Amino acid sequence: MPWQEWVGDKTVVEPSIYAADLSRLGDQVEALLDAGARIFHVDIGDGRFIEEITIGPIVVRSLAPLVHGRGGVLDCHLMVAEPGRQLAKVKEAGGDSVTFHVEAVEDVQVTVASARALGLGVGLALNPSTPVVAALAAADAVDLVLCMSVHPGLSGQAFMPEALPRVAQLRRLLPQEVLVQVDGGISLENARAVREAGARLLVAGSAVFWQEDPVASYQALVAEAEAGVP
Ligand code: DX5
Ligand code: ZN
């Protein structure tokens, strides 16, 4: 299970490059690598599962040498219909892990097995309205469960507070080695509470990249999340 090696016992803030200034993506990622970030969140959206067409494997391919060269990881959040069709392309481009939505597949187990066969890390994502039990059937086979705290689509949306009890519930129900990840509206105001609820992986887009100093904002989020370590 690669995620255990990547995370250890740390709390991780994952910059979401969807919110970056794409004209300066390499520089921004490099500055965050210098500040200690090692897991970068890549939002792949297809205009079908979500309305937005976001970024795709060609961006993964461009970033992979820089991120891998520094011992980093590209964590790809597939907000796409039929995610099984994208797995090999994401892997081939240099993706290290894929998280697909349970709402987007007919058979979760089959897609998990396909991702594993390619040597990818695997996560299951839950939209805010999807019952948390939807993640349990395949929980033994995955590295993480992503609890969305916004409706997937755009960076910069407000955190939905009802995500907190869902995170706590997932933490109680999932095997201990399966990580809980939260994505959407993470900020200095809620990072500690999200960590306290049991999430170890905090995705942050606008709270990093839409700030005047993305590196300082990343560091402040890490400190705030770590303050929530039980
Ligand atoms: C949106 C994406 C998120 C997004 C997070 O649905 O899945 O990863 O980039 O951005 P913020 O942190 O601004 O909500
Ligand atoms: Zn995401």
C-alpha cells in the first residue's frame, strides 16, 4: 500500500494544482516542494461527471519529472465518468495514485482492481450527498477514502460543515490503515477541526494558490492541521 510509505504518521496538506496560476505552474510547484510539500492533488474533470473540463494527463506528464525528481507524488482525483477508461493513461503520464468517485462506476471492486493492476495507489471519493457506507464494501482494498466537503467542480467554494461528522463516521468505520482525505473549502478556519475529526490528508486549492504568498499559506495550513492531531 504505497500511501502508508508516503504519509507515515504525518498529517498532509496537498496543494491542489487546479487552483494554481497555470502560466507559472512549474515555479509554483517547485516553491512548494522547497517548502516541504510532497503530495500534489491533480483534479481531472471531464465535463460530464462534473460540468467543468479541468486538467488532464498531459499536465501530469509535464509535472511528473519535477515532482518525482524531488521524491514527490501526484495524487489524481478523477472527477470523470467511466474512470476505468482513464487509469492506464494517468499511470502512463506519471500519476502515482487515482481516486475515483463511487457514483461514477457500476462496480467499485472492478475499478479498484484495474488501478491496482497498474500499480497505482487507489482512493474512493464520496460526493456530499452519498452515504458514507458506499465506501465500505471496497474499503479493505483501497488506500484512502475522499470525503468531499463541496460539490465537486470548482476551487474556491465554501466548506460544507456537514462534512465533519461524515469524516468522523468514516474514521470510525474504516480499517485503521485506510486514510481519510478531505477536499473542498479547506482553510485556516477549519483545518484543525478536519484533522480532529480524523482526516490525515487535507486537500487545499484556493487556501494555498489564491493567496498572496502560496508558500506561507501552505505552511500556515500545515501548522494549523498539525495542531489538530489528537
Ligand atoms: C474541486 C476539486 C478540489 C479543488 C479544491 O471540486 O476537487 O480539489 O481544487 O479547491 P478549494 O480548496 O479551493 O476548495
Ligand atoms: Zn479534488
